Amino acid sequence: MAGKGKIEKPSVLTPFHNEEHPSPRLIEGVSQGDDKGCDRTLRPRTFSDYIGQGRHKDNLRVFVEAARQRQEPLDHVLLAGPPGLGKTTLAQVLAHEMGAQLHMTTGPVIEHKGVLAGLLTKLAPCDILFIDEIHRLSPPVEESLYLAVDEFRIDVMAGEGAFASSIQINVHPFTLIGATTRTGLLTAPLHSRFGLHIRLDFYPVHELASIVMRSAALLRLQVDREAAIEIARRSRGTPRIANRLLRRVRDVAQVLATGCIDTKVVEHTCQCLEIDAVGFDEMDRRFLRVLIEDYAGGPVGIETLSAALGEPRDALEDVYEPYLLQRGYIGRTPRGRVATRKSYEHLGISLDFKGSMEKREERMTVFPLFEDSSIADRKE
């Protein structure tokens, strides 16, 4: 048996690649294979258990209590933000705090008005209808939803051809909670129907570490605080990634160490999974290297990057870029993406690499807001 933190067989777990059938990235915020069952186990049910998003949580406490005192449904809520930040969890917390039944679906599932009518007519007074990926509703369904959220009724067509007629169906007052990762794809009429707009932010390290410690306790794992912080640092500000990484660290601790999780076990696990100290995997580093080494730091159009990386544009915009932008590793300009000083430093590349400095200095005169101030100092 190994001592605490000692890894007996570091060769057992090695980086895995399958070019023909690539597996999902461990550090993606979207839900994956074993996430669903584990998420149900680890999800908080009350505001008291819900860690982070303090400002939003405090506001929602007030709105929920006011609605309960008036015995009315909570106003319609739009939850926005990158995958994995807890939009579904927050919807479940709101339902629990309201003492309401939560009915869950996704935008693509509601294929036509009949499906929507079926969902709405099943709702009891003050129930909550949660629609994930609400930006993917079809226009006809979305238009039917307007009447439902405004006046709590829905019109459906009965019969066909000349015998068709519109039937008005009343529904019980309810709360609509919509979740989206793409706020910009919501139509203005739909956006305006939500009385509460909540945009979830990436979590700071100390809050993620608290989430890791809570999850470890629920999973009956021995994790010291420093190990939890190390997991949090590599989790890209996303609770779902933190919990997923905790499970992988648990596997390594169980097989290669004593079962106790300390920083050495975390570091070994992340080394094998090719996740570095800031939570980047090989794809993140490749993104930055292409931007810096092939295009002198940018600006580079998104379509050009898509072709160079062999990834769809949507994947770059939805999966890879949000964290890089949020943490200041890249910037957006009218002409495309640019690498910041932070990217050069993280990859250990000189700012003068292959003449990129001259091109960056030239860009500064056109897009000064997107450049790092330290580069301007070098120019002077």
C-alpha cells in the first residue's frame, strides 16, 4: 500500500487519444455520460446548499419570498450562461423553494404547438415549466408560448382544411424558466417576456473549492482543502467540471494511492489527462498556438480559425472561446481574434516570436482597446 499521496503505478493511466472516435473533453461544461446520475446526487436543493452566485441568489430569495407571500407564481425567469454553471440546478432550487412541481423539457423536443399544449395543460397552479435550450424553439412554437406566458391561455387548431377552427384553452398560472447558452439567439419578443434575467458567472476558485469539498463529503471521500483548491484551479470556473474532475481524481486515488486525495494525487491525475494548472487541455493550447505561431497573434477571423483547427465555428464560439475570453487569454476585434500577453506567457512564447511583435504594434493603432497595456509600454 502506498503512503499518503504516493502514486504506485504512474504508468497505468496515460494520455488517451482516438482520432477516429474522439471522446468528449473532460473539461467541457456540457453534460456527459456519467454526469447525469452523479449530478442528481450532488445537486443542492435549497438556497442554503447552493454555493456561489451570491448576488443572484440573494435577489432570488427576495423574489421567491414575495411570490409565496402573495400566493402567486414566481415571475418568468431567464437563466443564461455557459454550460455547467448550474442553470438546471438553480431551476430545481427555485421549484423547491416555491414548493412547486418542476416540469423539465428542452427546446428541440417541443416540435409543434400540440406538444407545447400538452405540456401546458398538465401544469397545476404555480407549477414551473423549465425549457432548456429555449433559443432552439421553432418560430410557431415560440409564438404560441407568448400567449401562454402573457395571458395563461393557448390557441390550438382543431380539424383540417375548411373545417379547421381555433380553440382557446386556458391554463393555470405558471412560471416559465428558460435556460440558454446563446442569449443572442433569443428573439426580442421572447426575451422581453421574462421578468427576471439572471446571467450566471464563472465561479472563483474559493467557491469552486467549497463545491468540491461539499461533493467530496456527499461521495464520502477524504479530500484535504489544498487538493480541493487544486481541483478548483483546473476546473475553468465551472462546477460541473469540478465534480467531474473530482470523480477522476477519486479513481486514481482508489487504484494508485491510498484512497485519500491530496495535491499529489490531483497533480498526477491532471498530468495524465493533459490538463494544465489553469485548466487548459491540448485543444486549448492548440487554439492559442495556432493563433500565435501560425497567424502572429492575430487578428484572425473565426472561419479561418475553424478551418485551421478543423473544428466547426459553433464549437469554437460555444465551447472553446468563452473561457479563453473570460480569463483574458484572447480578445475579439472587428477583424477577428487576437492573442493577449497572457497567452504568450502561459505558453512560454516570446512576444517577439517570428515577428509577431511588429504586427501586434501595427494592430494597436487600430484596435488599442483589445491590446495588453504592457505591450504599449514596450513600444514606448
